[in-house]
Amino acid sequence: MPAELTFAAPRRAKPPRHLADLTPEERDTVVTELGEKPFRAKQIAKHYFGHLESDTAAMTDLPEASREKLGAALLPRLLTPLKHITCDNGMTRKTLWKAFDGVLFESVLMRYPDRITLCVSSQAGCGMNCPFCATGQNGLTRNLSTGEIVDQIVSVSRDLARGEVVGGPGRISNVVFMGMGEPLANYRRVLDSVRRMTDPVPGGLGISQRGVTVSTVGLVPAIEKLIAERLRVRLAVSLHAPDDELRDELVPVNNRWNVAEVLDAAWRYADVTGRRVSIEYALIRDINDQAWRADLLGELLAGNLVHVNLIPLNPTPGSKWTASRPEDEREFVRRLESHGVSVTIRDTRGQEIDGACGQLAAAER
């Protein structure tokens, strides 16, 4: 019997309206309704997106008498960092956030020699019910708002700019939607957040669309919608098995849209955008790491604009699922490469800080 899936988030109180939830035109309207000149919205946006400042009291180009009401209307506090934990000599930092309603979720900053990547959450929990995933086993609490997604990036960017992260001042170059949640199940807010992070200042943060990756377990109708957006973001498909029999178990949404349907949508995305699709594949010992499955995967992917990201499973406490043996991992890579498929093994960042998404929030609860 297929595992239960939750596509619609439970109804809960909404986060307060935030600048990042709004288009530039909507920001102008809010400011005008407060009796201020429309250009004040652009000033505030320039502070938030350009200078990473969230406190209107520090915005000295705003009238002093108006700062508090403008701050309440456009920059309410959305997120409180409960804790930061680091590993990899400080190059990896996981943050546990608490939202206005007490909901917990996580982001992970990963610093590399040539780039700085932030992995963000798009939901609190997840409704896709994948049995090897800590977040999936906790169920879906609610969707995050556009502001809550963007504010993860702005808050971490502020810490980076101020040199509060090991390695000195820096700037986020890549954002990946691979934290808690199924991004395409929160489609509108994820799409709006992509626009906020990629629009130039003061519209947004000015991160290149090519530096943004949106992941999915394979919600085919939403992939089709994303194709129509004509964005330049990368699509990552969490496949985890090349055959329907196993994928039905590992990724229950496969009972709705099977491997062939998901890959067909992925190839259409690649054709329209010209962007190489990333296939995410968590290697699980004696479950999906057999040589014959590597061959089957290679046959499915060969000749397409694709790259495989093999992920040594980051086991969760008490789980029967664990990482593959090194020799099986090497053979899996060899088999894929024999089919002409580009493949890398993902850097296993964050294992000693409960790096798998959902572990830190689960421990805190």
C-alpha cells in the first residue's frame, strides 16, 4: 500500500507580511497607504537587499518619525536563530530557525574555496514521506512564506558580510532548495523567493539565476509549470532508484508519477532552459546500490544533458538505512561512467552536526 502523501499544507496562522513577500509595486502601495512617499519603499528595499539591514531604526535616510511604522509594516521579525552549530573547521554551519509561531526549520551554509552555498528550507517538515529521510518522517507542519525563505538568505548573508562566519567576509554565490520540504509543493512561494533572490537590488538580492538549484522528488505538473517560467535555475531531481518497484518504496510520490514520467519532464526542462539537470541519488547500503541498478540508471540517463550527484546517506539515529560500502560506491560510479554519464560523489558535509535535514529540528523538539 502506497505511503500517505501530503500535498496541501495544514492551515495555520500566516507569518506577518514582509517586504520580501511583495513585488516592488506592492511595496509602493503599502508605503503610500501609510501616508509616505512611494520612493520610501525603494529606500527600505535597498537597505534590506543591498545592505542586508533589517532594522529601520538604522536607516538614517528615512524620516525619524516614520521609521518605526515603516519597520512594522515592511520588516517585521520573521526568524529567530535558536542555535548555530559548525563543523569542517567552521566551513559548514547549520542554523536552527524558529518562526513567529514556534515552528522550527533549518538552513546549512557550506563554504568552499570557489563558492559559498546556502541550503535553504521551503517548508517546515515535508509531506512526501520518504522513509530514509528525517524530515519526511516528521510530516508536514506548514509551508514557509516567501519572506521566511528569503530571510534565511538575508540573515546568513548579513553574518557573512560582517565576518561572523569562519573564513572572513564573503557573499553567497549559490542557493540550493535542498533543506526541509518539497519545494515544488510550495510552488508559488518558492518561485517568488527565487525572483527576490535573483532580481537586482533593490528588487532583490542580485544572485545569479544560474547559481540557484530547485530540487524536487518528481512533481511532474509543477516541473511543467517551472518549464513555462523560462528561468535559468537548475533543476535537481531526487531519484534514488532507477526502477519503479524500488522507487515506489523509497520515494512514495513515484506511485503518482513514475520514473519514466519524471525523467521525461526533466529532459523537457533541460531542452527548454539549456541547463543540465542534476539527478540526486542517495546511496543506501544493499537497498539501491547494486551494480545492476547503476547500469539501469546509466541506460536511462545516457545521451541526456544530465549530471548525477551520488550522496553517501547521512544516517539518522535509529534508522535501518545506512551508507553504502566504499567498494560498492566506487563500482556504482564506474558503471555510470561506462555509460558516458557525468557523476560526482557529494562532499559529505555536516555529518557530525546532524547534517541530514530535519535532524536538528527533531532533536530540539
